[in-house]
Amino acid sequence: MTETKTLEGSDPAGSMPDPSPAERAREAPDLSHVWVVAAEVEVTPRIAKTADYRGSFKASAGQRIDALEVYCKGCRRPYDEVTGQDCSAKVDNRHLIGGNQSTRAKRKIPVPPRNARVVPGGRIQRRGIEAYVGGVSRPAR
Ligand SMILES: [Zn+2]
């Protein structure tokens, strides 16, 4: 059974009360990784039932847990590859994916040449056999 547990070891401020947003903006941005461990934990049948139902469970104190993989929760890169570097998920990289993904980009309307005249075309049948015969999916004869 594989369980993913979040053990935020690199976040010492996690237990302290959050500073105000203005206070946070003054200090340098925290680009550190948030390390998590994918772990394999052997459990009793009773805990297995709870974990299956709730999706979480309490491990017993002092229990040693086998770490399958250590990686960053933000950028999801393995520990040995990115330790000591800034977390790429915290460096603003929205421009690499074409801006804000929650809003759709405006359709670009092509600008016709200055002396162009717009001539309305005929009606194009795009469905059924007429579309095939009419040359939508192959050149018209
Ligand atoms: Zn990271």
C-alpha cells in the first residue's frame, strides 16, 4: 500500500501565526521548496480500513516510515535534482504557459489589406455526404 504523507520539513514558519500581507511583501520572497515524502507505511487492518475510507490516518508515534521518494510539493522535482536551487513553481513562470490560464485569450481578428474587398462566399455544407461530395474534406472537382 502506498500512502503520500506531507511532512513539511523546510517550512519552519509553518507553526507560527501568518504575518500580515504587507509584512510578507517587505521581506524577500521565499523561493524555497516544500519537501514532501511519498511513503510506504505498513498498517493494521483496522487502520487500513480507516485510511481507505478517509484518505488519511494517524501513524503511531515513533513509527519508522519508508520513504519511497522525496520531492517538492510545488515543482514536483526530486530532492536530489533541485536541492539548493530556487523552487521553479515559486518563481513566477506564468508567462511560459501563455499567461493566466483561467481566462481565454481574445480571438485575433485578421486585418485585411487596405485595398481588399470582402466578397461573401457561398454556403458551405460541413456535415454528411454533401460535405464529402462538395469538397470540404477533399478538393472540389
Ligand atoms: Zn520546488
